[in-house]
Amino acid sequence: MPVPPAVPRTSAVASLRLETSPMTSHEIRPTQLRALLLLLVLVPLIPGALMVRFMLETLKVERLAAMDRLQQFHSETLLGALRKLPPEPREATPAAAEQLLNSLKGPDPTDVTARVVDASGQYLAGEPEPWGTPLVQVTPPMMPAATVQLYLTGPEVLDAAIADQRRFLMFTGVLTILSVVLIAGTAALALHRQLTLRELKNTSVATVAHELRTPLASMRMLVDTLREGRYRGEAQLREYLDLVAAENERLSRLTETFLTFSRIERKGAEGAAAPVDVSAVVDRAIMPVQTRLAAADCEFAKSLEPGLPQVKADADALAQVLTNLLDNALKYSNPPRRVGLNVTRDGSEVVFAISDNGIGTPEEERRAIFEPFYQVDRKLSRTREGCGLGLSIVQELVKAQGGTIAVASEPGKGSVFTVRIPSA
């Protein structure tokens, strides 16, 4: 048999090499994104602390200003009252001091206490031990050997004097701090999303390269073998061609998965909902995996409850949901495989339950398995093919049908995926 001309033995992966351009100077690296994210979380603390300090200092200044106003007011008031008293001189005795205080008292209660002391500071009249803040002391013209002292009885007077300023400063400070935190939080969220998208992009590129490498390498090896005529007879030729066809089908499934995911990401899961026969959809879903379900190392059980109503859904999308779940059950089960598809009615919903005896999923990972490119088996040496998009696509398609999906699983004992679709 003639041997075709030899072709360069380039790697199959090299023929589909993903060229990445070097990072430009304006592109932000993941480490820089994380540093910016940390800064945006910490930076609001600085203006916040400065604003709190500014408020405290401003309140302190306002209290001093209020104290000055009170001192000036009471000093003028006391001097005015003393000028109204008879100007005859009096001796600085306790009785005269008491009479002086009684003549200064007004009809209304006040927050100011008073006492009279002599030139040496000896108590003469009034409060023996006044408490509070010293306010004013004045020497009466008619009693030059004595001093009248006024005291604030508590901080309530000062608080009342600066109440409006305090409320304004508190409102301004809180509003400023909240604005800074909100702006920083928005920026941090945007950076976090960009970091997540970058990591997802890197994960997707690595996953695509990993998944395409194996079938491409296998096909390249088989094609090279056939081109060089290194096979024995028609039987082996047919076997190699069947293997090439199988790998080609695998590539087609991967490509279709990527295209479906891309379409859902761009436009959402669209589809025309209409009454659909459940039995027909189940048969249509089983067809792509029929060969694998009928294998000697697989036990497949299908059960449909009699008299099932039609469901309101897109037939293609619902069939793809069930196919993906059956494929997932086969992929993560070890021989002898036991896969089940049970369809029942629950009120106004039709319930599709796909069960397997596979590796199961830990409880802490059950929510994550529906995320794009997530795989329970994330080791580089994993033996199960797949790109981690199947369950993500399933969830989006189920949501588009107005249904829900849930998973019950136990590591080492298998999983049960339950899809609920409203009946028509």
C-alpha cells in the first residue's frame, strides 16, 4: 500500500496553540488588583478617623466658645445687678454677704450657683462647696473686701448651648464617612469583579486547553498511524477510524458546550415555552448517551409515572438539561455504574430525578458545582473529561423554563439531581 507523504510531527496542541500577547503597561495584574482591593478597604478608615477627630476638636472649640458666651453674659448680668444695689459701703461679714446674695437672686431658677468669699478666700455666704465649672467672679463696689463667685452646676448648660452645632457636625460627619465608605466599597466591588472575571478567564483558557489537548493528541496519533500505513488489515483500520470518529464526536460535544455557555452568557437562556410531552423529551434526552447507558458496565433504570401531564418548557432546552445530567452521572460514576431517571408528578410540577452511584459531592461544595468551570475533581491528573460547564448550563436552562434544580449527595454514595418543571 502506498505511503502518503510524511507531514511534520508537530504536536496537536501546537496546531491549536493559544497565543497570549504580553501584558501591556496599562494592564493590571492580579496581585496589583488584590493590593488595590486591600487599599480601598483600608483607605476609608483614614478620612473616617480624621473626620471623627475633626468633629471632636470642633465640639471642643464650640464648648469653649459657649463657655465664653456664658461667662460674658453672666458677668454683664451680675455687674448690672450690682449697679442697681445701693452704693453705701458694707463690711465683708457673713450677714452682709448673705443679704447681698439675696438681693441678687432672681425669681426664676437658674443653673448657676453663687457664693461670697472674703479677700483671703474665706467662705462668707452662699454655697459652701459649690460644684461645677467656675464661671465668673466679680468684686461688688459696695463690698470691696469680698468677691462674688458664680459656678455652673453641670454640663447640661454647655450641651444645650452647642446642641445645634453638635447635631450639624454629627450629621455632616456621618454623611461624609458614609459617602467615602460607599465610594470605596463601590470601587472595591468593581475591582473584585474584575479580579473574579480575570481568574475565570484564566481558568476557562486552561480548562479549554486541557480538554482539547487529549482528543486532539489522540486524533493526531491515529491519523499519523493511518497515513504511514502502520496498521494490520481492514479490521484495525476500521478500529482506528472508529476511534477517530469517537474523538471527533467528543470534540464536537466540547465545542457545542462552549458555544452554548457563550450564548447563555451573552443573551441568556432563551427558548419558546410550549406544552411538551414528557415521555418524548425523556426519549430524546437519552438518545445522545444511549450507547454509554447500554454498556455492559452500566445499569440504567428509567421510570415514568403513568398519566404524567405535559410541561410548559422549551423541548430542546429541557432535553439538553436531562442529557447533561445523565452525562454527568455517567462521568462521575465508577463501574459498575447504576444510573436512574425517575419522573413523577408533585402537585403542579413534574419532577425529574437523575440518580447515580458516583463519587458524590461534599456538602460544602454543593452550591459551587453550579458555577462555571467548577469541578469537584480539580487535580491536573484527573481522569474524567469535562470542562465544568455542564451543570452551569443546566441551571441557567432550568431557570429559563421557570423551574428549579437541587442536588442531594453524599461522598462515596452518589448523587440525586432533582429538576422541577411547572406542568402545562
